[in-house]
Amino acid sequence: MLPINVPSNFRIIAHRGASAYAPENTASAFKIAIDMGVKEFELDTQLSTDGIVVLCHDKTLKRYGHGPQKIEECNSNELIALDMGSWFSSLLFSEEKMLTLKKLFSIYDNKVTYHIELKGEVENLPQQVLSLIHNHNLLDFCIVTSFSFEALKSMRVLTRELRLGWLVNRIDMEICEKAKELDLFQLCPPADLITSEMVELGRTIVHEIRVWGVSEKSQIAKKQIEQILKLNCNGMTINWPDWLIH
């Protein structure tokens, strides 16, 4: 049943790294994805109190075993010292620390494509992410995404060159009008709601339709992936990137 063959230009995007096999957004998760042959990462960015872009999905540290403190209320020294692996497996990953975007860029440089999601509420996050992209000469290797239209709007004010993708729950005329306003590169609907009508409409505005939220159950995931391929979508984020092969 697995892996499923996909076209050579289909984006197999390791969701927070190979996050089914290692703690999300950590060095191990990205290394496992590379070992699987995956060349595209999805990752979550937030800003520390001292202006450092760190990789973390949740707004707080609770799920990772460090209480209700908000990421955006901590400084970078506190954050990068945290054990970000024991919540997943204390035996295998207790040495995993929180990564910074700068560190991830320094490890993989232009060897991969980065799908960088803007999270949190700090207004300066788009500027700091863009500065790091420029400093590492990775403009052509990054796609910045967000559920927040305002965050994408802020990024578009800063640059017309960077590819942007909007994570949405549907694709309709209202969404397309907003996407056109920002000259978006991608619209990213969920795997369980994607339809041929959405793909057809979205393609009138953006270059790519990229899907998120593939099921954790292999039988359901297989059906979703088959539907995504049938609709000629351009790629997907997936926790199990080895379920797909070019």
C-alpha cells in the first residue's frame, strides 16, 4: 500500500520535519526527513522577547512538558536550553533542544526548500524572518505561509519577491480575491475538504495548490493522497514523508 508514487514535481513536504518519527521542529525530525530523501521542510516560527526566531508550533510550552509559559514571553536563552524531545520519547530524544531559524538555515543552507509558517502574534516576526532569509541568501528556497492574512500582508509590504502561501479552510471567491490582492504563490486547503472545484478556482489566481492536514490513519490517508493526486495538486505537508516517493 505504501509508499505511494507521486510525480517528480510533486512537493513532498516533511511536516515540522518527519514529525511522526521524532519530536516536531527539532534537528532529529529534519535529519530523518533528509535521510528519507525529502528535500522540503515545513516549520513553525515564533519570536522570542529578544528578537530571535525560534521553531515551535504551540503558543505555550505546556505540551512539551514546560508549563503554560508563552513562547513569545520568553527570551532565546531560556528557549534554546529547553528539552524539546522528552515529551515524544525520553529514551531517544531527551537531548533535543529548541532550534532557531538561523541554526536550521546554517545546517541545510540551499539544499532544501523551506515552507516557513508565521505563528504567534508579534508584529515584528515577518521582518525578522525576512532578514534571516536575506542574510542566508535563501530567497529562492523559501515559501512563507500563515493562517493569518494580516501576517502575510505584513510580509508582502516588506517584499514583493518572496513567495507566500495562505493556509485556508476553503477556497472560494472571497479567498481568491484576497489572494490576488497579495499576489500569493500558494493556497493551502485541508486534505479532508479539498475538491476539484476548489482546485480549479484557486488555480485562476495562484501558481500552486498545496494541501495540509493529511489523516494520521493510514487507510484514510491513502484515500486522501489518492484524491490529492487525482486533483493534480502541487504538494502536501505530511508527518510521514516516507509514505510518498517520487
